[in-house]
Amino acid sequence: MEYSTVKKFAAVVNTVILALVLGLMYFFHMCDVSFLVYFSIPTALVYVIGYVLIHKNHLTLYVTFIYMWITLYMGVTTVCLGYGYGFHLYCFSMIPITFVTEYMSYRLKTRGMKAAPASLFIGLTYIICTGYVSYFGPIYERDQKIAAFFWIFNALIVLSFLIYYSNYLIRTIISSEEQLREIAHIDRLTRLYNRHYMLSCLEALPEGATDRMLAMADIDNFKKINDTYGHNAGDEVLKTVSDIMKSECRGCEIARWGGEEFLILSPEGVSAGREMLENMRRCIEKKPVEVDGQTINVTVTVGMGFRKSGQNIDSWIQSVDEKLYYGKNNGKNRVID
């Protein structure tokens, strides 16, 4: 969420509310409710000032100012016209919106209005104004047919605000959860899963399941690549190898196990699994990495194996690791099963 986007959104909302105020001002004039006609003048000026506050980046002051005035407007119209027009309903949308607004301020890392005291102020105003009307009745008695129309109109506006802001809050929370999950599970450089996620996948496998293939791949001579071409080049090699793995090992869970090591969990059988890994190895071998005008030839060595009956996760990983290092010590750039 960007500050400029919030400013544009605030300006649009400010325009919509100003248009509503002017429309209500005309309605009050038609109903001969003179006090509310006059009260609409400073109300309209509040939203004109709102444009200035938005333009000058005083969003916190703008929000606080607008919320206080809407609360006052709700209270005055309710006292003047009673429940029948539905102006008192606005407090039911304003209270949750204050909490959404506080959350938005947190996301923007700006100082925002405190939702709890603002909600208490709105609630107290509601109780006072509706209590007054319950005891004394509204100041103006007008046609109830018009009141019914406005009750529906105001109810629709309140419901629209509630639906919009509730949807916004839920979507934002879901987005935040997905970002947190990505941070927890995804390696930032390679965009592969990390060691923690792969361990959770392995631990989630049914105990005793022997139908999954596990492979550990290691980039050959990676330390030499870093020493010769620099760590930026090493990072490019890691990213290129990771992209090829994702392309060639479809349907697999692939994790950066550590440094230049990768762990691949696949549902493929023995022959299909070996063929897939051989294709991956050949693709990596045939695709040199270009960095700053330099060509780096890259190969990988892979150890693969299936889980034996009764074998635990650590022992399974160790078995493919041992095959990997057998391959590293016997020529490299090969798949050992």
C-alpha cells in the first residue's frame, strides 16, 4: 500500500461525501428544516478543508477531523429528525472503520487516529442523541414516507461501507498472511522452498511410505566459482540452476537445502525419476551462465534414492547425501542412484 494511493482514495471518498452533503442540504430545504440547511453549510466547508489537508499530506488530521464532524452530523440530524431517517445508523459503520483506519496507518508506518477512544466518542454520541429522541422525540416531525426512503438510502450507504471495509480488511490480512508464509517458506535468492519447509513436507509424508523419490543435488566447484568470478556471479549461478530445476522437475517439491545444495522430493518412480534428474543435469550442463561478459560453465552432481520401509527422515536424507558425495568423489556431473 502506497501513501499516494491512500491520498487518491481519501480524495475520492471526500468528494462522494461532499456530494451527499450538498444533496442532503437540498433535501432539508425542500422539507423546510431550516436548521439543518444552515448546518449543512459548515459541513460542506469541512470537506472543502479536507481537500487542503489531503493535498498537504495531513491525512491523520484529516481523518480525525472528518470522523468527529461525521459523528456530530449524525447526532444533530438524529435529534432533529429522529430514528426514521436512519442517520443514526452511520455509527455502526464508523466504529469498525476507525479500526480499519488505524490498521491502515500501521501499514503505512504513519501516526494514525487511535480507534478505541474514537469509537468510545462515537458510541457515547450515539447514546446521547438516540436517548434524547427516545425521551423527547425529534425536533421536526415530517412526512414518514420520505423518512422511509431516507432510512433505506442511509442503510444502503452504511451497509456498503461495512461490506467494502470488511472486504478490504480481510483481503489485507490474507495478503499479509501470504507474505509471512512466503518469508517463512521461500528462499529469497532462488525463490525455491527453504530447508524448514522441505522438512515439514517430509515429516507430513505417511509413515512407512516408500513411493516418493528424494534427491540431493550440489553445484560442482561452487566455491571456485565464487572465488574466481565473485559472489554476485555465484548468486546468478544459483538462480539459473534453480530456474532449470523448477522447469525440469515439474510436480516436485524443490528446496534450497543450504549453500549450493538442493533437495528434491518427487512422486516419480525409479526409471522416470532418474530420467527426470538426468534431463535436469544435462540442461544445467548445456546452459552456461553469462555474468558481466563472462561465461561460467555449470554442472551438478545428484544423489537419489527411495525411502526404505521403516526408515526415518534423517536416515533417508543421509542416504541420498552419501550417494551425492560418492558422485562428487567419482567424476562429478552425474546422477547416482
